[in-house]
Amino acid sequence: MKTTNYFTTSVMVRRPYLKAEWIEYVLSNPIRTTVQTNRRISRWAFISELDKYLRVVTEPDGETVHNAFPDRGFKP
């Protein structure tokens, strides 16, 4: 899995509970995908272990993970 420096040095430090397999699952099985105004791509999928929807944000290439977090405000 390709990641940005921000993801490695900031996101994973603040959210060490995130698992690579969850992120890969969201990338492969999103229930919703949107393109942000900065061209980054947001994808959501439900992670049963978290009992929440996980939002994964990638760079415009669609592969490089920039951010990931449980999205409390997501409505399917």
C-alpha cells in the first residue's frame, strides 16, 4: 500500500489502531466514492470490527493513501 508522508508520520501516530487490511478493504469495496475539490478521492466502507464507517482519502492517483478515519458523520 502506497502512502503519503503525512499518513505515515501523522495519521498513523494519532490512529495506531487502524489496520492495513481495513484500508485495503475500503479501497477495494467502497459503498460510496467522491472526488473532493482538491481532486483527492474519498471512499467509505463499513468495518465491522470498528462498528463504524471508515473513510479513506487517497491522492488523485486513487492509490496513494493520504488519510483514514472512522467517519462518525457518514450516512449511507
